[in-house]
Amino acid sequence: MKITVENVIQIKKGRVDEVLARFREVKAVHTFEGFILMEVLKKLDSPEYDELKICTTWEDRSFFEQWLAHRNFEKAHAQKNSEKKEESPILGNELSIFEVAIQHHPAEKVK
């Protein structure tokens, strides 16, 4: 069953482009088995904080869970080896998983 995972990230006002830049380049997730698509959406006109919505689509939930386990493993090792970093612009995030129940692609145009 195809799924889409939505990660909504709240960011300190004025620092959204700093976080957005992290998603411009191809990362390991783009080569991970079962990965189909990533969309990064930037919310417009948010008065209190900036917001990005990262949506990834996967062939099956098991592929996403394998990637998530791999990512958590890498992050744990990176934290052990990293020096003190500057203050993060990220205020928080919320992860949601959705079944792709219906998906439409462009239809042929009628002439």
C-alpha cells in the first residue's frame, strides 16, 4: 500500500530559507529503496512562525520504516561525533502518515 509521510516543521520567523536550503540537494533518502517522491512546501503568510511541509511518498510503509530506522541510527552517531552547534531555527515538528487512497495524474487533453 502506497503511503505519503508529512513532516510539518515550525521554524523561527525569518529563518525558513536557512532550513529550506537543507532540502535543495539530493540526499540519501532519494536513493533509498521504495522512495517515490519528495515535495517541500513553504507555507505563505504565517504570522507567528514560518513553516515547511515535507511530503515523501513511498511504495509501502515498510520502506519508510526502514529508512527511518537508518536515519535515526545515523543521527545518533552524528550527535556523538559533533561539536556544539549554533542554536537551531527549528521550533518543532509533527510527523503524520497517510495511505494514498486516490491519486490522479494529468489526463490526456481532449481536442
